[in-house]
Amino acid sequence: MIGLVRDKLGDPSCGNGFVLDGFPRTVPQAEELAKVLVERHISLDCVINFQVSREDVLRRLTGRRSCQKCQATFHLDFSPSKVSEICDRCGAHLFSAATINEMPSKPACESMMNRRPL
Ligand SMILES: [Zn+2]
């Protein structure tokens, strides 16, 4: 992963800035990132640590719907299709992007949520 980040940070598209979303996730990744930033003479302007309840995470994840035919995406609460479970674009049935069984367990979720910021 750090190789991808290192390569991307050297890309001209990052010349005016960049956002790392979900990276680094571990202390070793943070240490590797720090080395890359020093090598490239880059300093971070800010770090944002979102704190979201387990209930909100589950609501967002379980509400996602997608169309396997045309790839359109919906959300039951934030961007619902006009007809329940039917794609607005092509009329195909929508599928849940994640089922409740794929959600992190409560202990796993709490463990993730109780991590200290890097
Ligand atoms: Zn569709």
C-alpha cells in the first residue's frame, strides 16, 4: 500500500494537494508515510478524525443499493430509487451492497471505534 501512495504522491495530479482517505490505518503505515513525506518534502496541513456511531455506520452501509446491470447506486435514506428496489435508470432489481452478515461485529466495530488516532 505504501508503494501505491509513494507513487501517487509523485504524480503531477497531487502537485496542488491531496487527501488520503482511510490511510494510514496502522502505526507502521503511518511511520512509512512519514518517511515518504520527508523524502518528498511534503508537510500535512491537517488530519481529520471522524467519529461515527456504530448505528450510523450500519445505517449507511446497509442502506446502500446498487444495480448490477448499469452500476447505478442508491441509498434507502439518502438517495432512494423512485420504485423500491428497482433501478431508476434501467429497471433492473437493485442489490444490497452489503448485508447485515457482512457488517463488522459489535466488538469489532467498537474496537475500531475505540482506536486512538494515529
Ligand atoms: Zn440499472
